[in-house]
Amino acid sequence: MRITVDAAREYFAHPSQQLYGVTPENLPDEPFEYWAKDGICGVFHPAPAAHVWMVHFAAKPECWGRLVAPSREVLAAFWAAKAPERIVGWTPVHLRAALALSRRVGFVEDGRLPLPSGEIIMSGWRA
């Protein structure tokens, strides 16, 4: 389930997956880890807190609507391999489909980060 940064580039091909200047060409390598299943790719990196990892997801548009099970599998596989205390994600409130997917795979809201550019939902996941 873990893939290389080069293999992950296809998940970022669609413009909808290119947020905050991230493009297939400029995906970061170590310490970022890419884990994929079917149409979803989880991009994991260490968070500032020890034993906490942050995840960002990229999805192939042709798989939209069928991402819950593979997303859960990616999270579970990463959890089994790394044994973190928590996996966290930050999602802008205007990305309603991404927020819905995060809830469906088991993320719970930890708080909100109010920014002039828009509120961010901070959420966490545990196996």
C-alpha cells in the first residue's frame, strides 16, 4: 500500500487535487510518505507533536463516491505500520466533500482554526 512519490503523482493530476500550490511535479519526498489504495492516496508527514502524523488525501475524480472503504484501508495500514498516537487532518470548511469523506472514514472534529481566508476544521483519527 505504500507507494513512491513518483507513483503518487497521478493522484494529483486533476486540478481539484492541486490545492495550495501542490502539483504532481512538486510533491515533497522524505519525510512525506504516500500510501494508496484504489482511487485514494494518503500523504502522511510527521506533525510537530511526537507520535502524531498529519494526512492529506488526493483522489482520482473517477473514483469519487467510492472512497470510504479504500480510505479506511489506507489509514488502517498506515496505523499498523507506524503505531502513531493520532492521525490528524486540517480541512478548509469550504471543501464540503472532503469534510464529508473525513467524517465517513472516522475522523472527529478536534477544533476550528479561524483564519481571515476561511475557517479550518482540525480533526483526528485513531484505529
